[in-house]
Amino acid sequence: MTLDFSSEGENYRYSYRQQIRREPGSQITLPDSSQIRFNSTHLGVLAGWGLTPDEVTYQPGETITMSYTDQTLYAIYQSGVRFVDDLNKTDVFFEEGKVEVPTPASGDASAIFSGWYDQTTGKLITDPVSYTTEGKGAFFEALWKRLAIEDVTVLYYDQTKLPTNTQIGIGFSYSNTGNVNLSGLKAVLSTQSDYVRILRDELQLGRLSAGLSSTNNSRFATKSKQQVRGEANTFRFIVSDSAPAGSVIPFTLTITNDKGDSWSHSFEVTVR
């Protein structure tokens, strides 16, 4: 099967064909609008795929069965502006006339909306009032900054039986669960307990790309969650010997980025 993405018009011409080789009868998923990287002001948005260049046979992203004979499917484009938000599972399309830029909201407290972005043109909308359609349209995806603080680990000790008068280390793992790279990350540990003296309350974390995970001292970020290991770049604190046995001490771990966004996680430890 051949997918023909080609299109041409005044002052532009795109020529690209993709070959797909699969066993006849197997299932294949056709590209959707998010996989088109041609300039959307020239093309608009992907309307679908056709057995002929002027009529849609299959929808973008549709799963079809591989035929026994070689087929060519043509990308069919239409004028308009599309706003796709993967987090909220919304897809809003304006075919013509006035475009009303959506203002998404999320029930996830860790999600911070950062604007609408068209990868094909590099255009970012942060002020919905100022947007005007250019050319044939645009394909915008919602940008979300999200960070999950996962395992907070007390090194070498049971956090339900902490000793007093001992320097204790804490590490943690965290993941960038959004679709925006985060930079200038910094972690701060705090508590309101009078029984605790924090020796090191701030850690520099650097940058974490979208979809990756790390720990307070990992050398490299990975796609899978990492285990907390070692004492390098860890929080340090001491519990006073005046703390009664069984005292529950609350802590808050807050991570901020260089834009002033923050994500917090609360946890408790217990004095033995």
C-alpha cells in the first residue's frame, strides 16, 4: 500500500509518498492529523484518505484491512482550524467563519495548561483573543505541563521507625507526564515540625523531557520509572531526641521549574 501525502498550490508544492508493507488481511492504522508535518497554513487539516484524490474513503487514524492488491490512498486536506486536547480527549474543528479558541480545564491538579501549539508552523497561542486564522488553517495541540512525584524513599531506615539524633537521607523519583519539556527544576523539602532540623532542604534537578522519568540523583532520564539509589544529591535532616516515640512528622516535597510552576507531594515519617 502507498500513502500519497502530496499536495500543491500557489507558492507551494509538497511531494511525499510512504510505502507500507504488511501481510494481506492484516490490520493497519492510517495516519491522523497529528502525524502530518506539512505547513498547515498551506494545506489546512487532514480530512481523510481517499481511493481517489477528491473523495474521502477512510477517516484519519482509521484502522483498515490490508488488501491483496497494491493500493494507493491519497491524503485529502480541507480548510479549517482544529484544536486537539489529548489530556481531555477533545477535538474541536472550525470549518469556516469565526474561530473560538477553546480554553481547556483539567480535573488533574498536576496539569498546567500552557497554550495551543501547531508543530507544522511553530505557532503558539497563549492569548486566545489575539488569534486570527492564517492561510487555509491550522492544527493545534494542547500543551500541558504535568509532573508526578512518585516514590519518596528514606535511605536505609524504615520510615515508620526513624531513629533520633541521626542524619537521615531522603530521595525520590519523579516523572514528566505532560507533553512539554521542563527545565530549571528544583526540589525543596519542608516541615512544620519543631522536632526536625533540615540540613539540606534544596536540590537542583535540571531538565526533564516530556514522557521521561528520573530520580533526585539519576545520571540519565528514562522512559520507565527508576529506583531511588545512593546518597548523592539527597535531602538530609535530623530528628531531635526530644521527639516522643511514635511521633508522626509531616513533610512536603515541592518541585518548581524556571517558569514558576510548582508540584507538591506530602508524606509522613514516624519516630520509633
